[in-house]
Amino acid sequence: MQIIQSKNELRKAVKSVKRKGKTIGFVPTMGFLHQGHLSLIRRAREENDIVVVSIFVNPTQFGPNEDLDAYPRDAQRDSDLMVAETVDIAFYPTVDALYPKGYTTYVEVQGPMTQVLCGRSRPTHFRGVTTIVTKLFNLVSPDRAYFGQKDAQQATVIQQMVRDLDFDLQVVVCPIVREADGMAMSSRNTYLTPGQRADAPMLNRALLDTKEMIEKGERSVAVVSRNIEKQISGIEDATIDYVAVVNAHTLEEMEMLSGEMLVALAVKFGRTRLIDNIRIEV
Amino acid sequence: MQIIQSKNELRKAVKSVKRKGKTIGFVPTMGFLHQGHLSLIRRAREENDIVVVSIFVNPTQFGPNEDLDAYPRDAQRDSDLMVAETVDIAFYPTVDALYPKGYTTYVEVQGPMTQVLCGRSRPTHFRGVTTIVTKLFNLVSPDRAYFGQKDAQQATVIQQMVRDLDFDLQVVVCPIVREADGMAMSSRNTYLTPGQRADAPMLNRALLDTKEMIEKGERSVAVVSRNIEKQISGIEDATIDYVAVVNAHTLEEMEMLSGEMLVALAVKFGRTRLIDNIRIEV
């Protein structure tokens, strides 16, 4: 595995790959890799000649009071995991290289898609995501880029951006990977206390419950949402940020349940904010 | 010359060029080509294997009360001129192809650079420019892109965007091309009445005068600006939008004249807004 820090070195490596007519699969990450990331890397490995993974905790997608400094990092473990998955290039840029003095350009998907769900409590988050992903796409020139369904809104926003800005690449969204007890894998799970960790799978159970209700015929958004809220409000230490039932493609709110839906939630366990979601089609 | 309307066809053509290891020089235009555009095309022709010119009157860079609908168009003449310059690919996308229903993503260079000069009277103009240029860069994958010094602020903003978003291409800024009487070439000159056309070269004369003053030792921004304002206010039918003396790289205002400066102005002749500028170094 080639470990690259500099943008110029990466560009050289990418050009040499492209000249040979080989395809590039790209997995952008913030590191502290878990099975969710590894599932993206494996999919990229299957579908492309060359796999590039970036490890970069992107400051522009964190709000002023969020966990940028506390975000978990383990470069050695990440590197070992990537080697085991036969990643070709691990890109570890520095903050100064990607956001030099005088940096001032942002890419923004405007409108409701970035204002609902996580966008409501994290108003500059998606602007940071689309900006860094644009930069990484320009540096890596991938044929396919892999994102997790765990961050459903992020995946939708990036698909919109790729379409709108005419990026010549395919966005591949991979299923959520869960722990044995159903908790969605996340680098932030490491923040949880043992008690919170024990309660966290209740988010997934509430979503599965919802799926069952809808499959049994429930069509009221209000009834479904109230049921999730009731289940979560029973968890000690948990505060609901949002529970939402939206159109899976546009993220717009629905009046009646129909078509492809996304049931998504964000819940704070103490200071740790967890998200989870499920796609349902009727 | 290959005339291409569809994005997919363009992508195919670009890929075939790239596979052969050839370089692409790109000249984005709004059509109604004049000698200024042709100078960019010639420079691109000299420096690259393949020359791509886009002809697209970009709606997102026009304000609600600007001249989008009136903007001059002459596809046949443009085509003849491009053929004469041995352009390889002329790209004529439609508005619907570049801004389909539901389009919502914008690229923005934030901060003073886009708020001063033309940005003051055209608050969404540069957002439209950086958005369309990003899209065209993604479609054309140029090695070099050519812009005119006539739109000095645009060139500076695009250089900032290319640097910030890590586009792997070189921005080449070419000198202003002028009519025999000194008037800067512009597609909008066609709007001028004969009387306005006769007076318009006074903009260039005021700039040349300024250069002489500065070269003779004048260092006061106020004195220089007042001199230009005085000359222009003597023109019948002319209203000053701005006269500015700024740092040529950052477009920031200067207290004392020094280093590389840009003296820029925008003047309305009736409803026709003309811009011109001169670079001066002391």
C-alpha cells in the first residue's frame, strides 16, 4: 500500500493509473475505520482496478461546538486494516494542505435537502461535506465513490451534487453495517459509556418496529413518528434531536406513507449524537 | 470541427482524447465571439493538442434585471470563426442540460474578492460564474483553461476557485484586446448607440492617463480615482458604477499605490454596462 500525504504526489499516482486505463474506486473517510468503512472498501475492491482511501478529519463539516478535536483517531490501526483489505493508495492529507491560508471557496447544495434532518441542528455541516468531497474528487478522479447508507442524508446530498456539478463518476451507496445487537457502526460509538452502549441498540429496534407497523398497513406519519419518539423517550440519558419520515430521494416530508421512504433519527446520549435510519418501501 | 450538444457525447470525445495522452485547452465563452475570444482560442491552439470552446449564455451569472434575454447571439458566425481558428470541439449545451429541473448546487468564492467591484452591483454574478465554470471543467477536463484580462475580477475569482477546489489545471489569463481607438472588445459593445460608441474609448484613455500619473510618481489612491471620475463624469450619457484601485492579486483596496495594482472601472452608457481595467506595477 502506497501512503501519500502530498496532493502533488497523489496527482502523479492517479495520472499514472489513468494512463494505464485502469479504474479508480474511492472511499473518503475520517479514519478510525470500522466494519462499515471496510464494507465500502471491499465493494470498491470488487468493482475497480485501484482502490484509494482518504483519511481526513475534515474541519469544515464540524460546527463550532462539535467534536472536531475529540474525534477519535488511530492512524496505525487504520493503516493495518487498509493493508489487510489490499487498498492501493491511502491518502492522508494535512489540514494545511487542503485548507491553506486564504481558503475561501465552498460548494453548497442549497434548499431543503440540506436544511432538514441533520441540517437543522448542523447548519454548516453539509456545506463542509460537499466542499471536501469536491476537493477529493478533483484530487482522486475516481470512477466510483463509495458512501454508507448510515449517513443517508449525506449520500443523498452527494448524489445531488454529483448530478448538478456534472462530476463524471458513479456514487455507490452501501448498506448500514451493524453490531450483533443491531447498533449501527460509527466511529462515534467509542464515546458511549457502557450504560449508553447497552441502550443504543434501542434506536435500531425502534426503526425495525416502525418497518413492521408500516408493512402491517399503518400509513400515518404522525402515528409512526410518535411510536418511535415514545420508545426513545423511555431510554435513560437519551434526548431526541429529530425523528423524521421523508421521501427517500428528495428528503421531503410526507403527508401519507407511500413509495420509497427513509425513516431517520438522531438521538443524543449525553453529549454523543448518534444517527440511524431505515429505508422502507410500500 | 466537431459540434457537440450533449454532455454524454462531450464526455466520450474527451475520454478518447485523454486516452491518447493528448492535452486539452479549453475556452469557455458566452458566444458572439470577437477578437478577444479569438486571442484566447489562438493561445489555446498554440499550447494544447486539442482545443475545446464552449458557447453557453449562462443564466445563473445574470441578475434578475440584467440582459440575459437580450444578450447577443450568432451561432453561425461563431461557428465559422471557430472553424477558421481550427477549433476541434465546439460545445453548445442547452440550459436544460446544464440546469435541469431540481438543480440546486452552487460553487461560491466567499469573502471580499466577490463582493467588491462588479460583485457590489452584481451580487450573485460570481457565484453563477464559478458554478458554471466548475461544471464545464468537470465536463471538459481541460489541462489549461483560458480567460481574458478584460474580466479581471472573474479571472482572479476563478484562479482562487481552482486553487481552493484543487482542480488539476492551469488558468491562463490573456491580455485585453482593444479596437483601434482603444475600446476594450466586448460582446456588449453591440448595444451601444453610435454616440455612446464614439465616447466609449474615453474609458481606456482615463486608464492610460492614470498609468502615466502613477508612473510619474503619484501614489495617492484618492487623487488617481478622482482624476478618472472627473474624466468620465464629463462624458454625456455615462454613469459611473465604480472606479477602483486594488491589489491585483487579492482585489483588496489599497491605502497607498504600490506593487501590482489593478485599476478597474464599470460605467453605464444608458443601460449598457461596460467594464475596463489596466494593470500597473510600481
